[in-house]
Amino acid sequence: MDEVPVVTPLRPRSAAALIAGALLGLAGCSGYEDFTLPPLEPQGPLPAWSWTVFEEPVLQRGAAGAWDSVDALNPSVVFRDGTYYNLYSGYDGKTWHTGLAVSTDGIHWEKRGKVLSPDPATWEGDYIAANGHLALVGEEFYYWYQAGDPPRIGLARSRDALRWEKLPRPVLPLGPRGAWDERGVADPYVVRIEDRFYMYYLGQDRARRQRLGVAVSEDGVRWRKLRSNPVLELGPAGAFDENGLGEPAVWRSADRYWMLYTGRDRDEWRRLGLAVSLDGVHWERVSGEAALAGDRPWNEKVVCDPTVLPAEDASFHVWFGGGDRPHPAENLNGQIGYARLSFDTGP
């Protein structure tokens, strides 16, 4: 079965490791590097792909007054010991938090409540500690998340996905003056291949252009950004992704790397694009059209925030956010949907 690159164990956790991790967190990004993911050799033409999309959301907003009453978006899902764990973002009209839901089939979810909130006494401020990516590292959950103003990327760790320990500083800071990510880094999505982590993320420049880049790390804490970032530029005028890119989800299937990402058009409608690469750095769109757009009342104007896991039949689970109001950040009436993505790789 074709597999998503899996985050594998690094080292057992101890008190010494906690201290070392906190100190590493102070270091954040240590610079720039020229790198690629392990290069792949295509064994045939680009495969055809198809979707099976559930018509209704699988995770809905909370009741009036709940922490996720306005929007429930940004799912990030891992599978451990027969259970799917979903850290998703909830908005209450003022603040974005992160909550946990669990499931045995990825479709029927039980909410376990809010597990992370921004800390106004720290670099995070009081607006957001959410919009992140969840991964398993050994016996621990790692969650890279967005916080601060301007946004940066932090890291929290947990044994049970309920009680979390945050590192004290961002692990991915802003770029220098004039850089493509000078005014914001956000939307992390992390994969591990061999002995390295790769983080795909959104960067914003002073012209408010939002594009996608990548960074590399040996431990998930200290990161070096690709010197030639960004790796995916805005679409042409009139395209579904002309106004902004975000929320990348990257995985490997057979002999190629694939990326689903959110594209914003000039009216702030959002749809998912699909790109392909042989080295994880040089990406090409598979089409000038969106790969997935909403066609139901609850997601007709917004489809965003993909997260991907391999399914048992060689297809891929895709959870995504959807909404019926076009807005660049919130108040979308956001809910979480589910689809299967399949590739026709032949006999």
C-alpha cells in the first residue's frame, strides 16, 4: 500500500529531554539551507485521480456559546491504537482555540473539549493557538500550531492529546526584512521521511501575498528554511488561487509527492488545489482548475484546511474545512467534511 510519510520515533522522553526541548525551543529557526526531499523517479505517466465526498459535515460547530460555536475548521488527524485523534480549530467569535475529537472510523466523532488556548502573557497573544498539524513522535503527540501577531509557529507536546506542554518560544519565526515570510508564518504541515522532518507552511510578505514554503529539521524543534522559498507561487489572474495560498497537506504516493492546498480567489471563495513534485521543492499544479470545490449548501463557498492519511484500500482519507460565507479568516459557519481521494495507478 502506498503510504503517507510517517513521523517515526526519535528518542524516549525524560526530564532531561523536557529541559533540552525547552532550550531548543528558544533557538527556533537556525538559518537557511539548500535541500530537497529524497528525489523520486516516476515509473509512468501522471495517474488519474478521483474523489468520493460525503455530502454532509462529519464534525459540526458547537452549540451557541460554545468555544467552537462560530467555526469548526482546520482538522488534523492521526491514527493510534484503533482510534483517530483529531485536533481541530474552534472559533467562538473572539478567539481561536484547539479542541480534541476522537473516532473509531474517522466519520463519527466524539468531542472531548478544548485542549489548547492562546496565553496572553506570552508571545502567543489572545487571538489564536490553533490552525496546526498533529503528528506522532514515538509515544508522544506533537502539535505545531499558529499563534501571535504577526503569526508564528509554536510546538506543544502531549502523552494523551488532552494535557499539553508548550515550548516557550516559537519554533518557526518570521523571515528577515524584505523576505517572502516577513509578515507571517502559519498553517504548518509536517511530514517525516527517513531521518528528517519537513514543514510546509504559509508565508506572508509586506504586500500581504500568501504563498507556500518548506523548512527542514532533525528534531521537529530547530528548523532551517529553504533558501529558495517559496515553493508554490500564486495562480494567474482569474485563477481559483490568484489571491492567496495556504494550508498545505503533503504526502507520498508511489513515485511522486502530492500536495493539497487551499486557494483563495479575488472574492475570497476557497477551493482545494492539487500539485505534484518529484523532490518536494519543485511543484507543478496538476490543473489550472480546483481539485475539490464545494457543491453543498454548507460548503459551497469555502473548502479549505485539508489533512491526509492513508486508507486501508490504498486510497487516502481527506478531512477538510467547509463554509458558506467567503471570508479570509473566520465567521465562515465552518464545519468539517470528509472525502476519499483515489489514484488510478493501473494493474
